[in-house]
Amino acid sequence: MSDKSNEEIYDEFYDAVNMTPSELEQWLDTDKSKSVGQDSGDGESKGHKSGRKIISIKNKKKDDLNQNDYEHMNKVIGYIHRHTAQKPDSDIKESDWRYSLKNWGHDPCKEMNC
């Protein structure tokens, strides 16, 4: 796992994941969402699966989160941090880069006013 406490993971997760469960759910239903990401072996991308887990986590009360939830939250934090560091120089509004981040619950256009 990591050296972070569950409290640190919780705070970082809620800082990094800037989409609401309903925004993420609507996004995951789009063809754009399904068009990006590495296939996990069953026709669904890893990011798309992660998005569904994020919805579940964000719909839980903090006291109901289990260790698997915290492990996934930490994975999401790492992905968002790594991927945002790879921002392309081109317009991001309709980019695979943005679409992939949105699958993981982070819409960079909320911060960059795309």
C-alpha cells in the first residue's frame, strides 16, 4: 500500500477527484469515455472501471469506507497526479488526455476553464 494514513488518502482523493458522482456517471455513459484507456481484458478500460468504483466510493459515508476503498483511492490519486503532469501542449478540451482523466474522476477543464 503506501505510507500515507487513510485520513491523508481521503483528503488527497477528495482534492484530486473533482467530479461529482452524477457527473462521473453521465460521463461514463458517453462514447468518448469508452473510447480511451487501456483495455483491462474484458472490453472495458481500466479507467472506466475505476470511474465506476469512484462513484461507489463517493456515495459511501466516510465511516463505511473499507481498506479496499482506500487502496483504490490511493491508486486514483497516483494516476491523476501522473497523468496531469503529462498535459499536452495542444488544446485539451476534446483530447484523449482529458477524456482519460475524466474516467478517473478528474476534469482538468474545471481548473483550466476550457
